[in-house]
Amino acid sequence: MGSNLIFSAPILWWLCFGTLVAAELVTGTFYLLMLALGCGAGAVAAHMALPQAAQVTAAAVVGIGAVLVCYVVRRRRPRAAAADRNRDVNLDIGQTLQVPHWAADGSARVHYRGALWTVQFAGPGTPAPGEHVVVAMQGSALRVAPAPPR
């Protein structure tokens, strides 16, 4: 009639591993992959017929160790600039352009890359005509600051 499903220890560890990997794919939390590595270590320990305490210890040491290593590596890596100021996202950042004159509100219309653009002053002090550097994008407007002297 009915059958009892009894899973062996390695199968339970691999199911836990797969569940954590699936959860990581849904949430995008990289740390879940590190915990999945711990479950993989527990599964290997179970395949080696180690006692349950050794399996749990192996899973905990590898999982927590991997999370700590991941945390330290991420903390040491410099943060990327915001998308509106990141040259990897917008190739106009860092480019120079000429502003012939400014409106009273700190904006101007300039020819840049073959089109007419609105620029907004983002530098210190008051805007003055001359060479400027694009420092950010705000919608379809370029935010500019005075170019450093050459």
C-alpha cells in the first residue's frame, strides 16, 4: 500500500545543497551559495560514512568559513560609483565640451557629439563660459564642472 521514504544522510545533504542553490538563484544572495558549499561538505562527509556530528561540523566550518571569506573580500573591494557618475555605465563621463554662455539658472544648451544638449553646472562657484568636463548624467541633461587647467 504505502511506502516509507527514508533518505540517507548524503541525499539529505544534497537536497539541502540544491535548495540553497535554488534559493540563491531566486534571491540573488551570493552568501546562500557559500552556505550551499557547507552542505556539500556535509554531503561529502556523509559519503565518507563519518558520524552525524562530523558531518554537521564539516558543513558548519566550510559554510561559515566561506561566508566570512566572501564578506571580507567584498568589504575590501572598492564600491562602484553611482550609475549616473560611473564611466563604465556612461561613456560621456569625463569628456570635455565647450560652453559658450550660461543662462541665469545655471543651465546652457551646447553642441556635443553632433546634437544639441542641455547642460547643468555642477561645479563650485558661479558658471563661466569655457571648457567643462561631464561629471554626471541627470536624465537627458549633462552635469558639468569646469575643466582643470592644462
